Amino acid sequence: MSARKSPRHAGLFAHKLAESAFCKYLASRACQVKVKGKLEPLSVYLWNSSRYQQQNSLKSKFIQGLQNGTLDPTDFGGFMVQDYVYCFRCKESIDTAAGKEQDPTLKDFLEKRSEYYMKYYQELFTSWHIIDPAGIALSEACDEYAALDKEVAETMISLYFIVSMIPCAKLWPWLGQQISSNPSVSIFSNTYD
């Protein structure tokens, strides 16, 4: 894995989970919703229901700066360091969820995600000379998101923890696709390609 590929990179999350027996069950009619007279998977319904949030994310200063090549490198660096620390904390939450899981398929999935997150943040901690992630203050939003991951992992069944990871796993690849569709050159393109 390249340090440039986030654990949330397209294809690294959803396709692995899709192989599980649980997800094959979810793909059945029992987990579909009726929309305008037609059945569609719940995940599609939820994604389509979040278009407002998707567009707001796409219009954010950070994403627009990535897309247009105008993002201040200091802002970019600050975001990336926070992402590495978030992944460190998320790995701990993944370990908590994996430790509780009895289903071998979901347990294996979580253990592999944990390994992937660890490899990602360790490579980048080395690149950015981070020795102690506890010494890095996260933004309020990032800290709250990491705390939510921890709470879900500690207090709910592991499946709910996996479900709580899906919005992030779906949004970032989508944002990358939107940015990549712009022909302008960005010095940050290796972040989302």
C-alpha cells in the first residue's frame, strides 16, 4: 500500500465488505426500500438522501482548493496530519469492535481494516516526523468524529461500527472522482488519484 492511499480510498473498503455473508444478506430484498414504487438497496437510498451534504462537502474551501490548486500548503499539511491522527484513533476503535465480534467474516474484515489503518498512519507518521499523536490537537469536528467512532465501537455491536464507517468510505472516493473530473492541474492530485 502506498502512503498516498487512504484507508478510505475507493475500493479498499466497500469491495472487501461486500464479500461477506452478511452483506450478501443485506443485498437481498429484505434490506431494500421502496422509492417511487421501485425497490433499491438501503445504501443507495441513504446516499441519494445525502446529496445536500455531498454538495456542501464538494463546495468546501478545502475541496475547492484541492480541485483548483489554490489550497494553502499549510492548510493541506494541517488537514493531512489530522487525518493521520484520526486514522490512528480509528484503528483503536476498529480493534475494539474486532475484539467483540464473534462472526468470523466480520472479525476478519475488521482485523484487516485495522492492519491497513495501522500501516497507513505509521508510514505517514514517519514521513511527517510524528512521534506522539497525542501531542497533536485535532479540530473540534475531527475530534468529535473520532470520539463517535470510539463510542460506537465500545457501546454497540460491531456491525453498527462498520455501518458508521461507510459514510466516510463513500464520501471521500466520490469527492476524489469529482475533483479528478476537473481538467485543471493541482499539485495535490496524488492525494485523491
